[in-house]
Amino acid sequence: MSLQIRDSLSPALAQLARDLHDRRPILEAVGTELVSITVRAFRDESLRALAWPLKKDGSVATLYKSGALKHSIRIITVTNNSVTVGSDRRYAAIQQLGGVTKPHEILAKYKAALAWPGAAHPVARVHHPGSKIPPRPFFPFRSDGTLTPDANGKIEAVIRAKIDAMLPKP
């Protein structure tokens, strides 16, 4: 899963960034900041684009069991024109955007795992009808693809600092 920022910066800053010959250092800094915001959003709800819905039992959703999703957020590629930040976890997109899982069969590693009191015998497969997963965005993007205002401000500050450091000093 990967998301892109497209022209969400102020026009003057975007033009200044386009005028630079080697934009990779700036884009790498943007990617690093986006990874940082995203990782912190797992624990800090103020960094999320949308509040996570409560679990069925009414408790607060954490989206954090083993930490695999949180620790999978990284810069995937950096070119002179773009930086891609994403996750290699198959379930990242459905957690970020929500959706419906397809009906499928669950195959138990051990037959006894699908046994229950009163069952004639343990079964190896169980049919799962699919699930509706609500969006639990951890990337700081709204549903229309724009950055949250807080993330946009942080990204602009990173770009300004990087450009300022690259300009010749008088």
C-alpha cells in the first residue's frame, strides 16, 4: 500500500521545490517526516485524519496487536520527482481505507483449533462470510487524498528547512 501527496503545498513553495535540480534530498526528508507522523498516529489520535471507531464491545480500537503494521511503515522509493511511503502488509489498505472482505474459508493449522463442545468431530475448514471493516486511517490523509492540516504544516516546514539549507549563504 502506498499513498501520494499531490500539490497540497503552497504554490510558491511547490514552485521553488520544482525549480531545484536535485529534489531527492527534499523528498527523502518529506518521506521521513511522513513516516514519523504515521508511526506516531498509531498512539496519538490527534495525528489521524479520522477518529477510529470503537470496537464492538465499546472499547477504544488500537490497531496495534503485534506492532507489525506500525513497524512496516517506511520509505519505499525516492526519485527526483516523488517519494513513496507505504507498507508491505497485505491488510494495510483495508485498515486505512475500510472495505469489505470477500467470503473465504479458514483453514486451521491444527484441526483441534476448530473443535467446539458438542461437535461430532473437529473440522479442518470453516466458511467465513466476509466482514465489513471500517476505515482506521493511520496515514495522515483525508478520504479525498489531501493531507491533514497538521501534517501539511509539518511537511511544509520540512521542505522550507531543507530548501533553506540548500540555498547559498551570503
